[in-house]
Amino acid sequence: MRTITITPREEFRISVEAENISSDKFASLNIEQIKSLAVWQGNRQKALSDLFAIEGDDAPATAEEITIRLLGDFSSVKRIAEGMTAGLVEVQGSVGMHAGNNMKGGLLSITGDADDWLAREMRGGKVVVMGDAGNYVGSGYRGEKCGMRGGEIEIKGSAGAYVGEHLCGGSISIGGNAGDFPGAANQGGTIFIGGSTYLPGAEMSKGAITVKGEAKVLPSFQKMEIVQIDGVDFQKYAGDLVDNGKGELLVGVGSS
Amino acid sequence: MLATMISGRTLAQGAGCESKMSPDFFKAVALCHLSERDFKSLGLSEGKNVLLKNEFGQVVLTAKMDAGLPESIVFIPMGPWANVLVGKETGGCGTPHFKGLEVDVAATNSPVLNICELFSDMGA
Amino acid sequence: MSEATLIKDAVCSFCGCLCDDIDVEVEGGKVQRVKHACRLGSSKIMGHGRIESPMIRKEGVLVACSFQEAYDRAAQILLMANKPLMYGWASTSCEAGKKGILLAEEVGAVFDTTATVCHGPSVIGIEEKGLPGATLGQVKNRADTIVFWGCNPAEAHPRHSLRYSSNACGRFTPQGRKGRKIIVVDVRETRTAKNADKFISITPGCDYEVISALRMLVAGKGDNVPEEVGGVSKADLADLAATLKAAKFGAVFFGLGITHSRGRYKNIDNALSLVAELNQHSKFVIMPMRGHYNVGGIGQVLAWSSGYPMSVDFARGMPYFNPGETAACDLLARGDTDAAMVIAADAVSNFPRTTAQALAKIPVIQIDPYENPTTLLSEVVIPCAIAGVEAEGTAYRMDGLALRLRKMVDSGFPSDEEILIGILESVQKQRLLKANEEA
Amino acid sequence: MIIKGGIVYDPANGIYGEEMDLFVDQGRMAEQAKGEEIDARGLLVMPGGVDAHSHIAGKKVNTGRIMRPDDSRQGTQSRTSVCRPSTGYTVPNCYAMGYRYARMGYTTAFEAATPILEARHTHEELAEIPIIDKGALTLFGSNWQVMECVRDKDLSKLAAYVAWGLRAARGYGVKIVNPGGGEAWGFGGNVKGINDTVPGFDVTPAEIIRGLAKANEMLHLPHSIHLHFNNLGKPGNYTTAIETLDLLRDIKPSRMRQIVHVTHMQFSAYGGTSWRDFESKAPVIADYFNNHNHATMDMGQLLFGSATTMTADAPLEYGNARLTHNKWSNHDIELEESSGVVPMTYFRKMLVNAVQWAIGLELALLVKDPWKILMTTDSPNGSPFVNYPEVITLLMSKPKRDAEMATLHEQVPKRTTLAGIERELDWTDIAIMTRAAPARILGLQDKGHLGTGADGDVTVYNLRPEEVDASQDHALVKKALANALYTIKGGVVVSKEGQILATPPGRTFWVDAAVPPADADRLMLDLEDKFAKYYSIQLSNYAVQDAYLPHAKAIRAGLPVEPLPEVA
């Protein structure tokens, strides 16, 4: 196992774009080479080591064998673990936008909060956030028909709006509340929300959304039977009928 | 009184929006429209002021009765006074949530701040 | 003193209607009379108090300076910044916008327009669904059913109804207002609503649900719709759906009432689907009521220049677009910008106060004819000629139609385009100087 | 400039792969010249490419960009000291349009469809496209003034209007899209065939097409009418194609060219009664072209992958959007047109798409005379223009076609004749289909050839035509065509091995046709009435101003400029 530890040298006022912080990018490089990887702060291109202290095992290894440990405040650092296919990125703190963009494998674990667009267009692998996440967890890019296609996202806290927009596969679990419109245009993924939300499943054509707490349900969902899961009653809905959708929406009835 | 705040264009606001430092703009925009019933229930009369408060800020405006408004909705012409009550979050799409904000409305004897006073704390 | 001249068919540069039938009398280099314009337009064309000289803030006070000094200071601010924001562009010409984009590329700035605080959500909705639209003349000549949703043209676009919509007469609409059904959907009874055949009052923030219910009713799936949605009875919604389906040509105009409310771009997204579906039963088009006269135009210019119509981040040399991340209010809310140029817009007044406060913490360059709250915070203030009155150029109407703005009088002020060229040249000069020093 | 020792293909001047030196002086081909020497020894040399039909500028293209940020993020390239940034794949930004054409060795491209009312926008974008020369075809097919003149059988007033419209739009030629259908779409309808009556106007598409074709010849316009058939994109539409072509056989051309150019023929060569029994009728269409000389066409080749469909055929686009459940933009233009934009993905395993792919190739291979068929993809409808090298290599290589066929839906060989076609085009055919013929069909005298006085637009490809076997080495050919070794525009090397070196502004061609003043006066009475009652803008603000064509090149027409030739 090869471990590399990265610590910010300062508090970033202007956000940093660091798509090179990923196990795949590090795999074939030694520490010196990793230090000279490009990173952007606004319109200034810098070396990774200009902004971060980097330590760890020098010998190159495959992506699977790499653990990247991020210590400190990464809440203004974007695109961490973008496109990674294997290995572990472990954040002891919070991360900025677009963490785990287009991830295909491996594990991204965040002890703090994640900002907007977490795991946008994810294909595989797993993302775990102990805190809260922002808007657009596991969604698509603007104008794109497909968001997340595979993999697993687990948020222990709450998430913002548009969770899993254009979801095409994979699963998202939110422990707390989710903002407005989770699972909009869902085409086959599953979303679980432990808390409450607002207008889930708008225009969903397939897939399933489960809301344990309360949810305002659209008038275009058809009320079905009550189902029991693990001893909890859920009202089942079918929709979204505006598009003749065949999605399944379950909303808890116990709490209200 | 709890109410939902909305903001929008008015003719007078539009006519004055390129002369924002003028008294006309102040007169046209530092207003809070209330439904007839809300206006009366707050004990207001023409020329009286109201204080609007929410989690983002507070602002004093001249109250104005507006027959077109439903109860519990207050309307403020778009501009710097209305924006005191708007939060900075952009909901993931770049646009602040300008309309449909919860506010607390009460009659007040405090004066309405003019445009320079409104921005005096920003180093203006 | 020059003789009185009459400028016919001038284009009004106030709102997105871009009325092009304005007659203006000019004498002695001053506008004396304006005919055909509405109150908003004439107030603009007649002119009023403005910034008289370029200024730079020294020891907290704005002090008059030369244009060149102002350009140099502006260039210096932009060059120093790691992530400058160049915001506004709605009330100037496309020609100025083109130079602004070039400058943004040159200094690696984020280029954003006032769309992001008005119809930005509409743009994102269009990215989801497309825009089934038409030119305004199509509505004038054909529409027998018009819906105004969350907009109030009676106050925001005063001549819209006469020139293009409710009251306009055309080939297939010889009776004008009499031959049309006008429906207003809003949360309050606006002046526009008072003149409508039907006013539907909805609960604030419920637009999405109401539109979904309408889509169900239009598709004949009304059985599923509850008795009341968003404060509107099912009977009223069913009536509305029937009216829309029966239209020969229907038009939906929408405004900030729907883009600024809960649901934001999803509201538009849903409305676009409703209109697309209505075309299976009748002909229907939909159009955003653009506010500032050229907010549509700068979107067009930015789209053909960068691929995206607003919120474009040029910091890394290639355009990147993501409102929610790269819009002016996003950057300011997060403190993720270290200098701003505000042009042809008054950011300080129009942004949430807490967002505007972030502008007070960074150097701001203002380019505008008029003093406004943004001036109060600015480091550099550059007065310009008023586009469409004192400078010519191009603007795009709310339906995307390009028109040529006239120059009616000569104010002696440089145009926005000239100012931007001045700053761009100063940027290039200063960069060259620095490169030479380093060499 | 001297381009030394290339193997030159200049079919317009009867040069088919001869080793020779070329000279460019002051931007034009010359007998002799001094200056920079380009070493082209043994390499393939052709005139700069000419694209006669591509959607490169205007409202539709920008609508495509605005509704497709998902497309704009493809193909992004940073700004350089020479270039502005590039974005987009099917709908590139203006800069990428110019750079990408130049890289492929193209120096001219014509925007395919511009409504007069929105021509100002088109010219704003054209002016922003670097390097290439361009022009825009003007839409007339659902125009009220046109339909009224046709209804009244007032041909001279129609001609006056066409001339006026071209001047107002700074347009190059007469484009007709689904004639009458755009008007019908104003109330959500369409016309079903060429003899259907346009609602409210008492004319038929057939009458509109004939009227405009005659007016076109009365005006001696450099280009013929440029026609997008009715019923385009529908199974069984080849009969509409033949019917329409027959309609125009008796009209005499006023210049040495076709009477009608049929655009993106692929979309109109369909058999079957529905998508279920959909099949190719390319052989029937090709036969017709082989036996008649009044019409030319372009392929409108479809390639698999992402496309953005955009056309003035608005009802077609609504159908596309419903069929694919994709996003839909529509834009109706008062008194003139309608239009639509729908993103599209074409799939190898989808039978309809695979048959469409084959039809385009069948057309190009079955039409014997390469002067009658241009290589296009109706960019970005069939595929974006950057994929031209793919189309060319498919035409030149039977093995490549076979390999491709093997990846498609298995029904393709039954629904098309492509598998049985042995023909492989050679460099002369390609030089004609991408250079000489488009220039001749458009009536661009100084384009598409390398004779003295022609524009100094020359392409040198890093390919030895005497050594390379395009049939076998198609991958090599495709690579060479994608990035020309040198693209020379007006005597300036604008691109070298894919790197843009210079970005001179291109010119914009438009046609200024004179008409008898009496006809113009009669026309103005009509137009004043239309502007007073129906248009939403003033007549005085309608025409495109000079400011929008900073590098204009007006071509005069209207009076006979050369003796009327007999068609061969």
C-alpha cells in the first residue's frame, strides 16, 4: 500500500481546481513528479506543491494500491478524485465542488461536508460523506441527458437540491433531508432519503425513490397501496405520469 | 405578522432605475405593498412605515395599500430595499431566491433609510 | 446651434421590447422630444443626471481623472486579480459585449450577465428542454390565446400588449384584443391581470405543481389530479387546460414571477414541456419576457463566442460554464473573486444585500453613464455614452431578433466599446512592460 | 508564394493528378510569383475546399449552442496567441468553425438557411468566423410576399422581391425549405405533398417552387434555387423527390449550371410506407440524376454518433422531438418561415439510422457524374463537418465500407444496395465533389479551381497519391485529410499540420441583383402595406446594414451576364 498525504499550505480565498489529486494521476509518478503536477487557482496555474505540502511513499504503484490522505480544509478545493478508477481518497475534513466527478471506481471518503456537484456523472466506485452534501449530488452536467450511471453514494447528513438529477443508474442514500426535486428525471437509479424532501421524482421514467420522512408529492403521481418495509409503512406512488413514467416513489406515513 | 415577500418591477421603479440616487427613485421603490386587510390589521395608514425582518436582514419601508394583493403576501418594488431581505444562496443555479421569502412585518415609527444611508455600512 | 432634426424609427433601448418606431426630435445636440415611446423609454431617451468624469478612488474619495488614467488603473486591477469577475452587459450593445469577452479571455476573467439574476433559470430550463418560440410578429398575427405567467407587462413592458400581444392586430387576428383570450397566472392581481379575461391566482412557489397538473389535464389524465393544486381548484385548472387545447395559436409569456420563485429553473423546464405537449393539440409557443433591452443580445454574443450564454469562466483559457458555480452571485457569495468590473448594470442594487457586501471587499471598476449604489463602492468609475442614444450598435429583442441601435446625439463620452478597447490596450501594454522588465 | 512539385488535382481546369508548381500572387493564383516556397513534392494538392451547404451561423446554430451546453463542453481548446478558444462538437463556437474548416483544407463554407428578418444575426456570426470565405442562402419558401406573387402569377414582382430580399438579407441565393410547410406550421399544420394547398394562401408547394425557379433564372442568379424537398425525412418520400424534380425539367437555365440544387438528398431518398418497412430508394434517385441534367444534389451523409438537427422544416423537427423524446426548440419567423432544432444521436444498431447511413453513400456511388453530387453531411444534421474525412474515406474504400457494414444492424444489406456497390471514388472524384463542383454549382467563379486569377486557396495534404492506395490505407488517408499539411487561404498559410498560424477575416459573398424600377416600385407598395400591418418592426429597420459585412463581396446579377447556354 502506498500512502500520500496532502495538506493545504494556506486557507484558499480563491478556489483551487485540483483534478490532478487522484490515485490514477499519482499512480505512475514519484513524489517529486506529483509535487509538480498542475493545479489552478483562478487564472494562475501552479504546481501542486505551491499550494499543498505533499509527503508519502515515493515509489510509483498502481492506482489500486494508493491511498491519498487529505488533511485540513479542502472546502475550496474542487474536482478532487475526478475520474478515478481505483484506490482510496480519504479526506479528513470537507471538500469543495465536484469531488469525485466522473468517478469510475475506488473509494472517496469524506469525514466532513461535500460541496455541490459531488460525484457528478459517476460511473462506478463509492463515495461516502459523513457530513452534509450540497446541491446536485450524483447529477448530470447541464443539458446532459444522463447523470450518474453507476456506483454508490452515501451521505450520512443532509443534501441540497437536485439529488440524482437525470440519474441513470447506481444508488444514492441520504441519511437526513434532501432539498427540492431529488431524483428529477430519474431513468433507473435508486435514491433513499432518511429525512424529508420536496417534490421528489419529477419527470422520473424509471427507478425508485424512497423517502422515510415527509415529502410533498406532485399531482402527477398516482397513489398506490401502502407497503411495509422493515416494519415501517410507506405510501407507494407511481409516476411521474406527465411522461407516462414507470418509476416508484415511496413516502413514509409513520412520521406524519 | 408573518407574510411572504415578493418583489417585482413597477412602472415608477422602471422609470427611475437609471437614476437611483434621485428622490423619485426613493419614493418609487422604498415601498411595501400590503393587502387591504393586512394594511388595516397592522393599523397602518398612508405614509406610515413598516419594518420587515427575516433571517437575512431587516428594512423599513413606507406602507402602501394594494387591492391586488392577497392576504399575507407583501410586494416590494425590485431594488436595493427589497434585496436587504434576500439571502445570498443561489440554490445551485446562480440565481438568488428573490421571491417567496418569509418575512415578519410590523408597523414602525422608524424612518426609511435613503439610498446613501442604506449603503453607509458598506464603506459608501 | 444645429438645426432641429427628426430621427424616425429609432430603436428604444430600455426593455426587451426594443420598440423600433420611436421618433426623436434633436436640436442643439440635445433630445427635445420623444414620440411613441412609453414612460420608461422616453425617460431614458430624454436623459437625466449622469457621471461627468472618470474617477479613481484616492484615500477613500472618488477623484476626477483622465480616461487614460482610469483605463490604466482598471487594467492594473484586472491584471492583478486571480479571478476577476466581469459582470453586467445587459444595457449596452453587442459590440461592447464582444470587446468585453475578448478582455475576459485576455485577463482570465469570469464573464457573467444580468441574466443570472433574472432569466438565468430560464436558460437552464432551455438547456433541459429547448425553447419552442417564435418572433413577436407571429404572436401578433396569429395568437388567439395568450397566457402571461408570472409577468406583468403592463408595468415592465408597457407597449408589449399593443405592439405584439394582447391588443395587437394582424393578418389572422383582425379584431385584436376582442378576438383573443388573455389569461394571467400570478400570485397577485397585477395591472396585467386586471385587463385579462381570466386571472388565476396561485400560491407563491407552487408553479411547478400547477404546471404538472396542467400537463396531466392536457394529456387527458385529469382523474389523477387532486381537487386543489397550488391554491387553484381543479375545475379552474381543467378550464384552463381546455382553453389552451382549443387555441388556434397560443402563446405563453413568462417572467421573473416564475424564475425567482421556489423551483426556479425547474418551473421553466416544466412549462417548456407543457408547451411542447400542447403542440399535439394546437399551436403553442413560449417566450421569456426579457427585462433589460439587450440582455438577450449579450447571451447570443457569448454563446457564439464561447458556446455558452452566461456565467462563462475564462480563467483557465478555455470557456467553462456552470451557473451555480460560475455566476456572479455564486462567486460573490463564496468570496471566490478578487476584483470586479461592473458594466451596464447596477450590481450593488440588484444583488441580495449580503452578496453585494462581498463587492465592498474587492476593487470594483464601474462603467456606466449613471451614478448608482455601485458607484459608491467603486475604485474606478468610467462614464460612458448611452448605447442606443449616444452610441450605435446592435441589440437583440426578447424574441431574439437583432436590431440596429441609432446614435441620436453626440455626448462626447466614449462608448462602452471604446472604453473596453482602451482597457484592453492598457492590459496588453502593461503585460508587455512587465514581460520586458522580467527579461 | 510558390507551391512546388505537388500532385495537383484541379478538375475544373482538366488537371487530374499532374505534378506541377503553383503560384500565388497578391492572394490570387498566378502564372508566376516570388516569395515563400512551400515544398509539396509528391504530395496531394487541391484547391481549397468549398462547402455549399452547412449550418454555420445564425439563430438556429446559436439556439443549438444555447440548448446544448453538453455539446459545447466537447472539443474545448484553450486560447492561444493566435486563436480564440474553441468549444463544441456538433455546434462549435464561431472561432472553432473557422479553425476546423481551415485545418481540413477548406477555405469556403456557405450557411444553408437564413430568414431575411434574422439575417442580421447570421451576419454577426459570419463576421466572427475567422479565415474562411462565406455566404448565406436566403429562405423564401414560406414567405407571404412570395406566395402572394405566385398566387397572382406576377412573376416580375416575384423576381423583384427575390432581388430585394437578397439585398435586405445580404444573401447569396434562393433557399426553399419544405415550401408552404413553414406557413402551415404557423398554425401547427404542414403540407403533405407538392400539390397540397398552403392554408390561407391558395398556392401549392409546386407553384412556389416553379415560381421561385423561374424568378431565379429571370434574375440570372449565380446559384440556382437550393431546395429542401417537402416530406423530407419520411418513409416513401422518394416519390415526392421525383415529382418535384420533374416539375422543373422544362425551365431554361440562365447560366451554365443546374436549375435546381437538391440539398441533403439522403433525407429524401426513402422507400417504405413506415419506419417498419423503411428502405433505400437511392438507386431510383441516382438513376434519375444519371438521366437528367437539370438538377444537382448534395449527399447529406449521416454518420453514427452525436448530431444536432436544425432546419427551417419545423414540423419535421417537432416530429423528431416527439419520436426521440429529446429537447425541442422551435422558432417561427413572422411572414417568412419556421424552424426547429433537436439534438440527435444516430446508432449503428438502429436499423433506420443504419439504412440512412447507407443511403448517403449509395447516392454518391451510384450517381455517375461527380459534378452532380457534393460531399456534405448537412452539418450538423447528419454529422458535424469535422467528420468529412470519414465520409471521403468511405467513398474511396470498399473494404472500409464493408468493415463498417459488419458493425451495423444486420438488415442493412437487405434494405439497401450498398453491399453490392464496388465503386471506389478516386482523387479526381473527391476534388470535384469537395471543390470544383460546389464552386460551379454555387456559381463562384474564383473558387474551387487553381486557374490563373482564381482565389489563392490551396490545400496540400500530407499524402502521396501516387503511392497511397486509398482503398486499403483508408486510415492513413483519413488522418491526412483531417489535418492538411498546409491550408493556404488567399496566399497566406493559415493552417499547418493542424496548427492554426494565421486568422485573416474571410469575406462574405452576397448577390446584388438589379430589377426594372417599375417592378421594384410595385413591390414596395406591397411591402409598405405588410410592414404597416403585419411585421413587428419597421421597414426602415429591416435590411441588414453595411456595418454587419465588414468584408463584403457583392456579386452583381439581374441582367444577363453571359449568353444563355444550352444544357449539355
